[in-house]
Amino acid sequence: MLTHAPIVPYIPATDVNRARQFYEEKIGLVPREEFAGGVVYECGGGSWVFLYPSAGAGTSQASQAFWQVSDIAAEVAELKARGVIFEDTICRASRRSTALPRVAAARPPGSRTARGIFWP
């Protein structure tokens, strides 16, 4: 039954080589295998994510996936050390400060900047 099966997030990219550079050099993911023009990255707890080529990449305004971490400050510090640029903003819904990483390196030129919210 699907209620007992793991689910795997897919991350579309118009330029898989550039996206790989971002996920491997900036985020620190290690490729497990190449498959169908894309790459599988193994993550924590036996989970994994599939980065694949898609002409529709960058067209969704919805979240793709997220990592649940125990020490957000340490994660943000490591990402900054790898070159991810963060900006501080205030989330209108909660009035709390958030850190939004700009990950434009994984997006094609002219597309919207991908952002993820980290709650401190």
C-alpha cells in the first residue's frame, strides 16, 4: 500500500549540469547514480531525491521539497560557507525573521529565484 511506501521528490532542471553544480558544490549532495539524463542524490535517513531534465522546470511557484534539520543555525552557517547567499526578511504571517536562501544558480537565466524558508 502507498501509505507504507517512501515517496521520492523530483527536482526538474532545464540545465542539469548547472543544477548539479549547485546541488553538489553549494548544497553538498553526493550523486549516487546517473539515470535517464538526471542524477539521484542520497539524503539522510535513507531518503533520496531525483534531479532530472525538464523543459517545464522553473514554471511552478510551489515548493518542491524540504529538509527537516535539528540545528538550523548550523545548516545556514554551512550553506553560507559553501557560497549560498541569504537575505533576512520578515514573514508577514508570523512577524518572525526568516532566512531565505537565494538559489538562482539552479535556475535558468530570466527565471524566478528559488527560495526556501528556514524558521530559526
